[in-house]
Amino acid sequence: LWEKIIKILKYQIDEVEFNTYIKPLNVHEYKDNTLYVWVESTFMKEKVEQRYKLNMMEIINDILMMEASQRINIIFELKQAAEEKFENYISVMDTQKKLINNLNQRYRFENFVVGKGNELANAACIAISQNPGIVYNPLLIYGGSGLGKTHLMHAVGNAILDKDPNKKVLYCTSENFNNEFINSLRAGQFANVQNFRDKFRTLDVLLIDDIQFFEKVFGQGTGSVEEEFFHTFNTLQELGKQIIMSSDRLPREIRNLSKRIESRFDSGLSVDVQKPDYETRLAILKNIADSKSVIISDEVLEFISSSISSNIRELEGALTRVIARSTLLRKAITLQLVQEDLADLLKKQQSKITANKIITTVSGYYSIPLDEMKGKKRQQEITNARQIAMFLLKDQLDLNLTTIGGLFGGRDHSTVISSIRKIETRMKEEIVFKKEIDNIKQKIVE
Ligand code: ADP
Ligand code: MG
């Protein structure tokens, strides 16, 4: 019976996996409808149970359907006498390495549409994928949400692995990094921290997404996550390993970064991704339609491209929704159907911006409580946030000055106008400040 199982498995799985996991197994007993199998190490036991046990049982039951009609279980046991053979372990680790990568296979350069807003980021990523660790290290991709940062990072990883499957590439968000590190500490064993370090500091390519999250955890308590990231970063950089980071803003706009971390983040190349222009949006939609093999008239694609401009994720979402609706209702995708379908979405998008939304976004962005935004205090930070909120209320909603003053505890219109002027002047003079305001604007519509 065992031999039959092995024979069938051999056809089903990859040869390397077969030799690593299945070949070393040994049946030593069969009783009470249970097959007892010896494995050589706990590591192997875990892997075999996870990957092949179910499969084996299915095969057994298939075979037995023909020969008898009993259900059979398999138990893997650690062979007492068997020592963990070090070489064996290493070879398993090697196969593991090739098997594990957590990249999204769909995010590739081939399906990334290049336009004005992302051509620099795209070019930098392609250069890196050809020469990881050598050009532009670290690379920081920054820009608003839904503009392709994550897509590009995975594309680099996939391209590097296509060329050399032995490269160790890891994608993680800064939140993953934080949580994993905290967990390794919580488990309370040095070995766990050591595992964590082995994992991150032996990489060839680290793709770390959304580093703005770090502002929530850096500079707090013991600061150990920051310390850990700093050392991970340095180790990889010293070894000439590639680091790619993404963020929704520039490092200097991320709060709670120490100077040393900020200067590390800035030490390579920073490229931004910006909102796609109309042509790019249209090309992206055409791409999606092609990839799903649906035929959609230009008229419809043009309508969607002109209606949704700020975010590629939403653009994709709108098209997906249109396609789903036409499939489900068995209706052709006509301009009228799409107009109806998107009307809701568009209305929501427009009405999303409210005075309240603007004030709470600014308050959240600078961590100034709402009552202080509206109150009388004149500390620099509070005044600054208040003036920005006033400016945005004028800029985004075109509210009149008295109304704006009313939202801030009845300030008179001359105060409001001088606040707005101040912000306008700073935006003209300080590029960084203008970027900051753009970020807030982006957040308001998110
Ligand atoms: P971000 O990480 O900047 O928030 P994502 O990379 O998650 O944005 O992109 C959102 C969605 O839009 C993804 O499904 C991605 O594949 C798609 N996308 C973004 N930019 C492009 C592009 N230039 N061409 C094709 N698809 C894109
Ligand atoms: Mg992303």
C-alpha cells in the first residue's frame, strides 16, 4: 500500500520536493487502520503533515475504494534514533527558500501602465530590478494612495526572482515589521528575536511598504522597533542588499522619525508617483478590459476615465463594478448603464468633502484635538493647523469668510483672510509645505 501511495505522489509533486520530503519517510507499523510513518526530524514532520498528509490520505482512500472499504489514518512519528541530520536540514532549508515568496504574482512591469505621473518611479524600479543593491539604494517611492506604489514594489521583486529564483525577496508593510518584531519579543525568548533578525538581515531584497505607519510606533516607549529597523536597514545596506520603501509622504513629513533614521531614508533616491493624466487612465482601463477579455466601447472607457481621476484603485474598482453588473444582469455595457452605475459613486465622491471632514483631517494630521482647533490658544502648532484648515475650507469648498470664521468660534473675517493669505504665501515659497498641503488634500478625499 505504502509503495503505491509513494508512486502516485511521485507523479503529483515536484521532484525536488519528493526527494526532500517523501523519500526519507519510512512506514514502520500498520495497525487499527492507522499507518505509522517515521520521519527524521521535527522540522520534516511539520512540513509533511502540513503539505502532504491530506493528499496521502486521499490517495489511500482512492486506492482502498477499489481494494477494501476502510478509512485509513496516517500518523507521523519522530524516529527516536534518528538524529537530525544537519546536511539534510540544510537541503530542506534550501528548497524552502525557493518555494517561499510572498509576492503578488499579478503585479508586474508588463501590466504597469507608464505615464507622466509614474515614469520616473517606473524607470528607477526597472533599473533596480536589473541591478539590485547597486543602483539607487534605498529607493523611496512616495505619493498618494492608489497610485501604484505597492504594484511597483512587487514588480521589482517578481522581476528579480524571474531572473534568479534563489534571491531572497521579502515584501512586508511597516506594520507587519512592527508586529512581527513585537511578537518576537513577547514570546520572551532570545531565540525568537534571533529568528526575526535572521529573517530580515539575510535578505537580498527588502520591500517595505507604507513606512508612514512608523510614525505611530517610533519614538515611543523604549523605541525598540525603531532601533531594530535602524539596524536592519544598516545591515542590509552595508551588505549591498536592496531596500525599497514606500510612503504616502516624504520622510521629513513623517512625524517621530529621529534624525538618523530620516537621513537614512533620504540617503538613496526618492521618486514620487502622481495622479495619472487622462491618457494614462484610459490606457489602464484598456489594459484591464483586455486582461479580462471583455470588449468595452471607447465611449464607455472614456467616460470612466474622465469621471475618476484621483486614484487608480478607484478607477479599477469602477470598471470592475461595471463589468460585474453587466455580467450579472446580462446587460450590454452601454454608456447609459455605466452612467447610471457610476452616478452613485460619483455623487459620493463629490459630497465626500465636507467642512467637518476638512477640519477633522487637519486635526488628525497634526494631532491637534478638535476643541483646540476651534478654541483660542495661540501656540504655534495650533495656530498653524487652524490656518491650514481655514485655507482648505476656502480652497476646497469655497465657503465665505464669515462662515469659516463661524466654524472657529466666531473669528472675524479679517482674521480668516489673513490666515488664508499666510498659507497661500507659504505654499508659494516652501515646496515642502506645499507638498504637505497636497497630502492633506489627498487625505480629505480618501
Ligand atoms: P498604492 O500602493 O500606491 O496605494 P497600488 O500599487 O496598490 O497603490 O495600486 C492600486 C491598484 O491600481 C492596484 O491594483 C494596481 O495594480 C493598480 N495600478 C496602479 N498603478 C497602475 C498602473 N500604472 N498601471 C496599471 N495598474 C496600476
Ligand atoms: Mg500600497
